Amino acid sequence: MKECFRIPTTGAFGDPIDENPSGAMMEAGFRSTGLNWRYQLFRVPACDLQDGLDGIRALGFSGLNLTIPHKITAVSYMEGLSESAALIGAINTILVKEGKLYGENTDGKGFVIGLRENGISLAGKRLVILGAGGAARAISVECALAGAVHLTIINRTEKKGRELAALITENTSCTAEFIKWVEKVSIPACDILVNATNIGLYPDKSLPDIDYDTINQNMVVQDIITNPAYTPFLQKAGERGAHILDGQSMLIYQGALAVELWTGRKPDPEAMRKALIESFT
């Protein structure tokens, strides 16, 4: 007879979260390591975050992912942060160890790995980032650390945008500037353009309000939205000849890093990719 019938549990908090396809992908990652772990989505409004975190501690969760709107707010509830998470000021992954919560950020690392797996190096590149929230902060920091030379942050809230630009300039060898997001804002010359907002997340069919005629065939354009994978934003960029990348690679690799953090075992990203694709069919 087995000595323990309790199945280790992980999951994700967010609001909205019903359209998040990560559950099947993460459980495929666990299976690829030979472990029988579970991953469940939980809709947790911003006002209930503290209660939710107390709950995973009490219930003995092994780990947790965070998505909108919790990535920045959750930092204050952690007993410890990784070095990169502390610099970013946002977390997307929590490790529960001996009843204590430790914050990590795998978003930006997953983004960088996804670019690399698509044959794109960040060395010497100029990027434009739409947004200044938790995902944008993670992507900006990790791209700067990976060799990007300049970042332009476009955001509606000036305070958050300037803070992120200053964070990059003051803590990395990459320079950064802020541009106020106004109606049909022009995209400055760059190598890589990233939509790091939730604009276009199902069922929202809207587009980031930018001047799409400033996108050209020399740009790589990536969306972090995974549902749908081929967003209206990417459709518009593709029509202008840009090399487009969806958010699935970032999702897969950030998830693989989380599985490794929780279990100590490296999952198979291809098994996770297959499960993710199947979840959309």
C-alpha cells in the first residue's frame, strides 16, 4: 500500500482566469518528470489576494502562479524574493516551503528563452514595450540583462512608465526612455515590439491603440497574449510584413521554469507545448 495518498497541489490565482490555458500544460510538465502533481486555476479578485495566499499556506500547496492583477501586489506578502524578482518588483511564481512563501519571476526569463528558441538574440537589440505592469517589468528587466541596448516604454500612466524606464537605466547596462501612450501613438524605430498588456485577451477583441503604419518588415512583433494565440494585434503586424511571434513560447518556458522550481526536476517543454496546443482544439 502507498504510504501517502495526498497529491501535491499547485495552481494559479488571477482575475480573469477562466480563459487561461495553462492547467493542461503544467500538468503535462509534471507528468514528463514522472510526478503525479495537480494544477488548478482559481479566480481570486484583487481584494481577496491576502486570504487566498493564507489559504495556500494552510492547505499545504507546493507552489502557485500569479497573473493579472496580482503580480505586483503579491510582493508585499512574501517572506523572501529572488534577486531578479526583487529588481523587477513583481512576481508570477511562489514557492511554498515549510509554510513560508517565496517569490520568483519566471515571466521575463521565459520570454527570453522563447526568443532564443525562435533564433532571435537580444544582444544589441532595441525594444519597444507596450505597458508597464508586472509582465512588462519582468520582460524589460530580463531583456536588458540579456543584452538589449535600449528600451522604450510606452504606457498610459506616466508615473509607472517613468519608474520602469528609470529602473532599467539605473540597474542595467541598457538605456531606457518613456513615451506617453496617446491615441495612435507612433512606434519608434526598433528591432522588437512587444505587447505586454492584456489588450486582446479572450473575449476582448480590441487592439492596442498604436499607429500600425509605423510597424515594418524589419521588426519582430510579439504578443504575450496566449488566448487567442493569433491576436488581432499580431494580425495587423503580420499584414505589414513583420516577423510575428505569439505568447505561447513565453508561457511554455516560464511554466517549465516554475515546474523545475517546485519539483527540482526539469520538465519536457515539448510535452508542455503539445498539451497547450491541444487545449485550443
